[in-house]
Amino acid sequence: MKYLLIFPCLIILSCSSEVSPKKSPPKQSKPSAPVKNTPKKATALESVKSWLKLMDEEKYSESWDHASPLFKKEGPREEWVGNIKSIRDALGKMVKRTKESEMPLTNPSNAPPGKYVRFTFKTSFSKNDAILEIVVVYLEDSGDWKGIGYFFNDVREVIKEEK
């Protein structure tokens, strides 16, 4: 069974192999006073795991709330909830998820400028044990990583297509 892209926001991100060269960190000046009680921002991976957890717990409307405004421009909440619910119902409960890759991208073509990270997971669900999930997150001006793309396919279909 092959699944289509869900909200293919910035599809170029899921296909791009461009990786930005690492730059030397800028020189840091000494802070004038220590900052107290500043909440730590989640890493890109932590944000992806939180977003996927909402979907795994069938909190689809909440997953919409935690998505990037770039993602939300692709369609209304009701469309997202209906699409993801029907596909996740067909897959069953998530059983196991293993991160396969992580690819940072900066200013990819055909996308708003900024920092992105594309994660690929091999995921087993109760009704299909060979799903390849791709999640793309975008670094918002607030410093928060937010989901902008959720794609998946049956791994067996990907292998067939490659042969």
C-alpha cells in the first residue's frame, strides 16, 4: 500500500540533498549579567518527537496547533485532521520508530529562507510494519522548531520503485 504526501509543504525539502557548509561560530561577547530562568528551547529532534507523539496519541488537532504557519498555509485544520486520521487509522497504532537520518538544510531552493531539518524514520505500525516517515521542521523567528511537512510511504513500495 502506498501513501501520498500529507500537506506537501515545501516539497523540495523532502527531496533536496543540499547541505549547508558549516561556518565558524561568531565570536561571542561576554554577557553583562547571567540570564536566570530562561527556558531552554527544544532541539529540532525534540520538536519532531513531540509533534509525532501528538499524532501517535491521535491528537491531530493539537498537532495542527503545533505546526509552523508555513504548514498551516497549505490547507485548513479540518482537512489536516481528516487526512491524517484516515491514514493513521489505516496504519494502526505506532509500535516502533527508529531515526534513520537527519539532514540540516539552509535556504533551500523554492522555500522561504531559513534553517530546516529533514528527519527520516523507519516506523512500524500495528497494521503495517514498514513505513518510511519523513518530517521536516523549520526554525521560526521565535527560536522554536515547528513542523512544516509530514510525508510517508510504505518501505516495500520504495524498494520496488528503486529496482
